[in-house]
Amino acid sequence: MKDPLREIFEHFQDLYTPTMEYRRLCRIEEGVLDQARSVMGTAFVDELLRRSADVSWQSEYEWFREGFRLGAALILEAGSFPA
């Protein structure tokens, strides 16, 4: 296990079920992307999407990591108070 936190993050990503709101936003985005492809070309827009997805994935992981650290810190802090 090289990076256990990343493995936990990726596991939860696999279990994610998109909400109706997420699906609605994806449909809107797809319409805009279709327009962009007709103007800028499919290859360019698809490459842009791949790069954007890489950035988004890393950002989501970093926020997950920060939330995990915050949660761990809160648990440790709560344990330091007398009962």
C-alpha cells in the first residue's frame, strides 16, 4: 500500500452514485461541449476535457485528504479532553 489515503479515496469514488442534480448539470455541460466541438474540433475539446478531468481529480483528492486530516485532528483533540 504505497498511498493508503489515495486508495481509500479511489475506493469511495468507485462507490459514488451520481445525484439527479449532477446528472442534470452533466447534460447541460454536454450540450455546451457539443457546440464547442463544432467550433474548435473534437480532438481539441476532448484533450481539454482530459486535462481538466486530471486537474479536477487531483483537486478532489486534495480536498478529501484535507478533510481526512481535519477529521483525524478533531478525533485526536476530542480524545484529549477529560471525560
